[in-house]
Amino acid sequence: VVIGYIADVDEDVSLKFTMLERINAVEIGSFDKNTYGLTWETIPIANAMDGFRLRSATCANHCLSHSTCASCATDDACGYCAVESKCKWTEDTCPSGFDRVGECLDTCGAATTCGACTDRPGCGWCHTTGRCTA
């Protein structure tokens, strides 16, 4: 199955496969018009049978979907901007610089005790370093 170019951001395409008796995998390709490269993502057969949704997004919109510094820090394309309290695409700017290592200094690093740290969503206390990290 080939689905053409999705021109608009936040456009959805819903897919559900019902005849998968001879199919081992479902793959979705993403075309990069700058490099003419194609990147494939494998969709598990169970998900293909249950149905799934594809959504077009820009990198900036994708990063804004992370609601915490901790989830932002796990995404290589994104960085947490503490001064703006949001996850941004690393090609954007952040006056305070991006937290890319997951310390989330604005939310986690400010906690100086284990109790204060574990009260903050997405944070955990490291007994070895005595620091609160995401």
C-alpha cells in the first residue's frame, strides 16, 4: 500500500488491515525530499489488525507533544527549554540552552532531598550522586 504525500500538518490517516494471512510485517515509509532517502518503520501485525493512525507533524509540533522534561529528554530530536518550560525542537532556539542529558534542572535539579525529588513528576533520586534527575 502506498499513500501519497500528506501536505498539511496534523492530517490523519487511519489504517486497519483485515487480511494478513500471508503478510509477515507492515512497514510505513517516510520520504525525505532533501536527501531522497526512505526510512521504514515496522508496525507489529497485531497493531495493523487492530488499526493505527498516522499523523503528519513538523519537528516543532512533535516536540511540543512531550508534556514533561523527562519525556522530552528521551527524544533525540527535542530538548527541554527550562526558561520557557517546554519541549522544543533542537533546531529552534532556547535562551537558557537545552537540557539534552535528562537532568531537567528546572524541575528535578532544584530538589535537594530525596523526598522533595520523588514528589516531582518524572524525577528520581540518584543515591550515588546525591542528585535529583529525570
